[in-house]
Amino acid sequence: MAERRLLRRLRPWVFPALLVGAFEWYARRAAALGSDALAPPSAAARAFMGAALDGSLWQATGFTLGTAALGLLLGAVLGIALGLVLGLSRRAAQLGSLSIEVLRPVPSVALIPLAMLTFGFGVRMELAIVAFATFWPLLVLVQSAVQQIEPRLLEVSRVLGLSARERAFKIVLPAIVPRLFVALRLGVAVALVVAVTVEIAANPNGMGYAMMIAQQSFDPALMLAWLGWIGVVGFAVNAGMVLLQRLVARRMGMLP
């Protein structure tokens, strides 16, 4: 039994290990042929340790995660609130449908020039773009979730004479919790991707900027280290959201 459990735990790591081994071989072979465009994962690991020891890794990671979290919080509050309104009111949904369908397809990175003119470089500019990017998926998913609530639940709330605020917090939000967490997990991924993208393009802070500096300094090992670290951070954040979802579901009695 112990061996089977160990095999089950190790099985997901087999393919990534093979990929890392193949990339190590390919990068070393390319270096032997005179190419310095790629660095083997072993060199990236040494560069990662250097960034971790000098503190630059944690400073850049903290900036990116903090900005992504604040932008997601702003986008989530606005998206969830408006999603509830549009989901509960057909008239509001009809009035807002055209504006939503026109603005939603606008790429968030296309707002970088406008955000730079409005907010300048730094945190506020990145916050605005992350909030814009996360607002739309949360709005659409929350609105869809509210519209799929069992109609009898809303009828009961009307019979009980609940106010709009009481209906939202006592009936609607508990009913959409599973789908709300799906929306939040999507929002977390979008927030991290957009934050790193903005840092690469326009903000001289964070993990994206550090990776770009490594590229401009012709340091492929450090660039690869940052790329791998961004993937690890994204995986850890998503795992944290899954754990939080399970805890909330268990507290609400949805899981044993």
C-alpha cells in the first residue's frame, strides 16, 4: 500500500521531469554548438538561488502578487456587484448588454497607453489594468450564475418580504458560491497574467520587469529562472484558491 501511494504521488511529476531533462540536454547541446540563447535548467536553478539570496526574488514577487491581488479585489467587487444587479433584473441586463458587449472584447493591454497617461508609471496604472481585465469575466460569470438560480428560491424571498440587500446576501450569494469560486479562480489567473504582462510592457517593477531586464542583460539563465518561478507562483495561487473553495464548501455543508 505504501509503495502504491508513493507511486501515485510521484506519477504527476514524471512528465515534467522528462521535459526538464530533455530541455537540459537540448540547451547543453546548443551551447556546445556555440549558441548562447538558451540556458539549461541547472543554470537557471543557480540563477534562481542567487536571486533568492539577494532578495530581488521576494521583492519582485511581493510587488506583483500585491498589485494583482488589489486589482483583482477591485475588479471582483465591481464585477460581482454589477453581476448580481444584471442577473436579478432583466431590464438592467437589457440596458447594459450593448455596453458590455462593446467594452468586454477590448484587450486589457490595449489600455496601457491610456493608463500611463492617466496614472503614470507605477502601482495605480497596473491596478487599473488588472481591475479592468478581471472585471469582465467575473461580471459575466456571476450574472450567468444568478440567472440560473432556482426561481422558487427568489419567489420565497419575495414572499418573506426580504429587501434587495437581504435577498442578495441571504439567498443569491449562498446559492452561487460554487460558481462564484470558479469565477474567482479564473480572475486570479487573469490578474497574475495581466500584472506580469503590464510589468513587461510598461511598469518598472515586479516579476515581469525583472524577467525583461534579464533578457535585455543577455542572461538567459536568470530569465528562465523567472519564467519558471512565475509558473510556480501561479500554481501555488491556484492551489490556494482550490483549498479555500473546499474549506468554504465544507463550512456550508456542501462537502462532508
